[in-house]
Amino acid sequence: MQHPTIDFNELPMRIGFGSFSQPEDERLRFIKQVGVDDILMNFYRSSLIDTAHADQPLHGDGEWSYNELLLLRNRVEDYGLRLNAIENLPRDFYRDIMLGKPNRDRQIEKVQRTLENIARVGVPIFGYDWDPTDVLRSSVTYKLRGGAESMAINLKDYENAPLLLDRVYSENEMWEYYHYFLEHIIPVVESVGLKIALHPTDPPVPSLGGVPRLFRSREAFDKAFSLVPSDNHGCEFCLGNWAAMGEDVLDVIDHYGKQNKIFYVHFQTISNALPGHGQLHEVFVDMPGYYDPITVLQKFREVGFKGLIIPGHVPRIIGDGQWCERSRSMTAGYLKGILRTLERIKPL
């Protein structure tokens, strides 16, 4: 049910933008002016990215209407941009599903209708995470070159943290709740042709504050895809989190790329993996980090990935607003330059 004027399947691998929820005139014009044609929009409220706004373009009591989604897509297209994905629901739309609360069936009905509406307006992918708590960081002011500020986490900072929810939850029950969700969601997304993309838990550690963080390994993703098998269920491939797990990033890309389960990519670079260190910080894309961006982009081309790549978290540089538009544009330009060079020296 894709919008008839855009065939996303015919587009090449490309660099775009995300990590914002406000389709403001100035931002959409800026994106187009810096040579980017593709975006995704994020509707999980977080101070870590530019989504913590009281007023959002999508409203509703636990679900989004077809008409609001249609207005959003058309607003984006009016600026010559393509809305490739919608990423995340507000937590309160599906927290009871994640925690197995009595209201979960009612929330599932609303999520089903929302996903149907996303597909019907022509947005091909819905990205989601499965964490009833939050993305956690110890610091957002870790100093890099010239005083630029990045996010960092030290797991020792959470050793004395209180419970994040009402009680301690077990790994087994969290998997049961997730399986129940998939059993009710996968048939719906298959019926309307929507792809759903799972994001790793951030940070990818076993548990924090009494809440298991399920999606912290390749084994967990393999289990997720096997519970209710579907070609419509794949990866929201966050390089920062796969690196934080300590996984061989190139091998993981090979593993899921050959299964056509990489639906889009968050490109962010970190200093090191968490295992064996217990702490890490995010770095600029052109700094030494856990992986080499050139080799990673080569691998995406090798496995035939043709989706959207966005800068994920980026360090904040002087003059940046909440969206880090200067740093984000530097990252996008750097990646576009690598892609253009690879296309010249090694055509597919």
C-alpha cells in the first residue's frame, strides 16, 4: 500500500536525516538545501534527541489517525522530501503491552489501527524499540576535540539506581509479553505490506533498574525473528548499539543483510564496546572508533542493502541547536562522500 508516486524499493542506498519530530518549515528547507532528499521522523519523546516537545504533529489517545498521518506525509513531500519511516510510538501507547498489564489488549487494538494507517498513507517502514523505560546515559557533556560534547555511559553510575518501574521484572516474562505482541501485530503488518524494524536496547546490557533489556545480542534478534517468522520484520540497524554489544559489526551486517532484514540504518560511532570496559562515549564519524565507516559502507553495498542511512546520535558542536544540525550535516556529508567514492572506484 505504498504511496503511488514513490517506489521506495527502486531507490539506492542513500543518506538521510532523522531524530526529530517537528516538521518545521526551516528544518525541512534546511534538509533539502544541504542535499538530502530522505527523512524519517521519530515520535519517542527524549531529551537526547530533538523529540521532547509537548506538542507533536501526531496526536490521539493511544493511536494515530489516517488523516493526521496523511497531512504529515504530504507536508514532508511538499518540500521535495520523502518520508521513509516513522520511528517509535509514544511509550504510553504500548507500555502496558510491554509489561503485560490488564490494558494490553486494548493498547494492541490501537497499535494495530495505527500501523494500518501508517501503511495506508504510504510510509513503508515503522521502526520500534522494546524498552518500557528509557535510553540511558550517564553524561551528555563528555568532552571531545575542541570542547565538543558527546553522550557517554558508565555502568557503575547505575549500580545504586532505584527500580525504574513498579517492581523487578524477569527475562522470561518480558519475552512472553513480546511474543504476545508479535502474535497480534505480525499478521496485521503483513496484511497491509508494512515493514517493522526492531531497534537494539540502549544500552545493550542484561538489566538496569530491575528491568531486563532484551535486545542486546545477535541471539536475541534471531529469537525475535523466529518467534513469529515474517519477511516484514527486520532490523532498525543501529551501528552504535551493535558496536556497544561487542559484536563483529561486519559479520552482523553480513548475517542480516543476506536475509534482507536490514530495513534502515542509524550510523553512529562509539569509542569501544561495553563488555570488558563498562563504559563508552560516542565520537565523531571521522574519529577513531569501534569500526571503520568506509569498511562498513563497503559491507552494506556488498550485501545489497538499498535503504536509508541516517546519522544517529552525533556530538554537539558550537552553534548547534537541540537537533545538532551542524554536527549532523557534517556526518551526512562525510558519509555521502564515502558513498560517492565507493560508487566511482567500485561500481556494483
